[in-house]
Amino acid sequence: MRAIAARRRWSGDAVPVLSLRSDLVAAVFRHELDECVAAAPISEQYPPGKALAVWGQRYREFVETKRGLASALHSGDPAYAALPEYFHAHAVPALGALLENSERAGEIRANVTPVDMLGAISHLCVPFLGSGSDTAMRMVVLLLDGLRYRGGTHS
């Protein structure tokens, strides 16, 4: 546990008291989600559409590191009970701000919800017939490119 905590940059008194493996998994999940969410202010470094694309790939990386964790997260272990609410409370507003900025700048179509985007990116990360991270990366690019399409009668 100490080795994992060290990799997560927890040290000394900052190391959470983690008595069970599930507590450690939940703490790492929250920590990595916090890092992903903290990357959302990249809108200060890039135009809104580019910021959304960069963060979309950062979120993809977060999701890909969670492969195989779904069964544990849905196991009923009390250590995981608060994670869905924690995820929603942090990831949705972060992506929501990026989407809103991109929409306001006219760089993406209107009415794209953060929940839909988070789910879509997560689903694109599920391996298909031996595909890997490069496939997920390309699919997220394709999804984000599709947000930019506003022509015709498509909604």
C-alpha cells in the first residue's frame, strides 16, 4: 500500500488510512479523477474547441486505466458506494464548462450534455476485437470531430 501511495504522491501524514484493498482502490480512483478534472482549466491555454479535444483525450486516458475495475466498482463493497456520486459531482461540471465554452464560441453543436459525452467516451474505450488504446484515441477524435458538424438537418 505504501508503494502505491508513494506513486500517487501521498506521503507522511497525507497518506489516507487504508485498511482494505477496496479502500486503496477507491482512494486511487478519486485521486486520479481529481487529476483529470484539474486538467479541465486547459481552456486557458487553448481555444475552446481545442481545449475540449485535449481534455477529451485526457479523460480517455483516465477511463482506459480503469479497465477491469467495473466488476469491483459494482461489487457492492461499501468502499465504492460513494464513487458514482463523487464522479458525477466532479467530472460533469468540469466537462460541462468545456462544452459550454466550445458551444458559446460556435465550435461545437448545441445541446451536448456532459453526461452524454462522458458516457460516449467511456464506451469508446471498451476494446473491440483486440483493439487497443490507439483505436480508442482515434474514436474519441472522431466523436469530437462529429460535435463540430452542424450542417443540414442533423440534430
